[in-house]
Amino acid sequence: MHNRPLPPPRSAFFQPVVKSRVKMITVPFFISHQGCPHTCVFCDQRTISGANGALPSTAQILDRIELWRSTADGRSLEVAFFGGTFTALNKETQRQLLSPLQPLLRNGTVASVRISTRPDCIDIEHIVWLSQMGVRTIELGVQSLDNSVLKASGRGHSATDSLNAIHCIKSQGLIVGAQLMPGLPEDTPDASLASLEQTITAGADFLRIYPTVVLHGTELARRYSAGEFTPLTYDRGVSLCKILLQRAMRSNIPVIRIGLQADHGLNSDSILAGCWHPSLGQLVRSQLYADLISRFVASDQHVTISCHPARVSDVIGMKRINIQGQTSRGVQIQIISDAKIKKEELKVQTEVSCVTYSIISDINYLISEV
């Protein structure tokens, strides 16, 4: 698609991006594989989303919004079209999906719209139109910024396409998110880290990190069964993701999800291999806190660890794995919730000291250790 410069959009809906402390409620619509011009080696959107790919009707859109509004407790609603390549749908179809939202955007029932698309299916002219139709966030399936990885994965676009798309979206004042998939064919931990860092430098406002999984019935499954592809193991995937997460945190870029969401058809039965767990994000964050404790708490100590209330379960670990790991070192831990402590920090108190440490700045990982 062309990238002819256009003046900034002028729309009754266009407003500068303002971050709110109150989280919006997302009303999701899954348009699995609709519009996508490629079938990548890893892809089975129908399994990932649990949907058959049918587009919602106007009545279905309005009914779902009303259902979610009735339980929103006054919070703002964001309508999101996930799963397909929204901007590769024909223009009339895009209009049919967005037009029912216009009265709701005007009266404040819906605050904004989010879509997902491919980097090679977006340009400034299209972004201006989307903004005029109430779209405020565009998520891009970047996956990798290594051209050899993109080619081996059958993506059909280049790293330059992704960087140009990010720049175009940012130039029109919209929020841009990037989805990354470490562990694709020809990928390495170094390449995954470089992709994340380049995506952040390009201006992405938030990230999703989806370690590659092998789904039954895909080309990647065939390669895996034939011994032509070696996926990330669970342990290597967690080790890589914790480094990627920490690097994003150091740049103050939110990672809003790690790992594909368990939903409908996506479960341990549909996944042949790869790094997947229904709570992978928590497991990755929990590992950061475990590493921090092991780094600064010597064996055979009694310690009191204070953390933010939202991070208590991460510090303890799923099924108390972090506590059990420290117990094996002879460390006895008491966990205290303290709202004054930042989410990324732990205050470690022993008989002789009380020091606050951060998972962002006080652990240094080497990508070669993955």
C-alpha cells in the first residue's frame, strides 16, 4: 500500500491520546483470519480465538456492547476487533463494522475502537480514515524484525514494513501496539531481543509477547513432526520472556500480555509443542521476583519481604514455588503486603539490614544464558 503523506486527521472523534488511570473494559469481536492475505506457518486463528471467522452483524455488535455496558459499572468501553487483518477487509466491510459504533462514540457509550492488522496492510490515508471512524489503537502483528525469520515463517512482509507502519500510526496521534513471537523458525534469543528493542525504539506504545507454539494442523506442526523445527521448551521460553519483559520495563513500555490466552479451542490438547501455559505471564513475572530474592538473600536466613499488594501472588509464586525454592536454600520468608512499595520493588528486611531492590535495575541478565 502507498504511503502518500496527508494532513493530520480532523474529526469530531479525534483527540490526543490521554492515558487514564481507570482501565477501560474491552468488548471483543473475533474476526479470525478475515482479510488476511497469508497463512503463516504457525497460524490457526480459528483455534487461537475459538471463533469460526464469521463477521458479526450490526445487531450482534450492538447487543454485545449493551450486554457489556450493563455490567461495566460506569467504566468506559473500548470495542476491539481481534484476530483478522482488519485493514485488508474490503472498505465497505470495514465501514459495516465501524458504522454501528458511530452513534455510541458520539454519545459516549463507547470511548474508542481498537483493531489489529498486518504491517503491510496499513498506510497514512487508511489511518486517517480509521481515526475519523473512532479507532484509537492499532495493534500490528510484527512478530519479528529479522527478515530471515519473517521469510522462514511465511509472513509475506519485511521488517521495514513493520517499522514504517509504526511510524505512520504514531504520526497520526494513535496508539500503536506490537505483537512479537519469539521462537519462530530461524529465530534466536539474540534476534528476539533485537526485535523487541527495535520495536520500542520505533515508538510502540505497548507490547504483547507470544512465544511460538506448535498448533495441530499447521505447517509448523508438519515441520516439527518431520524434525525440521525445534520449538522453545517451556523453561527456555520463560527464561527468554523474563529478559524481554525486563527490557521492556526498563524502557517503561507496558507488556500487556505474555502467552496466548487459553480460550475455547486453545488448550493443552490443541498445542503440539512450545512454551505455553494458561498463566504464562504470571509465571514469567514470578521468575523475576524469584531471581531477585535469590540474588540478594543469602542462604539460611530469616527474612521479611514487603511487596505491592498486586504482586503478592507473583512473589509467592504459583503453587508457592518461590517460597519452596527459598526453603530449599534454608531461607525462611514472611511476605507482607505494602501499598507504598512500587510494583517492581521488594523491600528485604533481615536481622541486620533493610534494603529495597528492583526487578528492573537490580538484576542483569545475559541473553546468552537462555
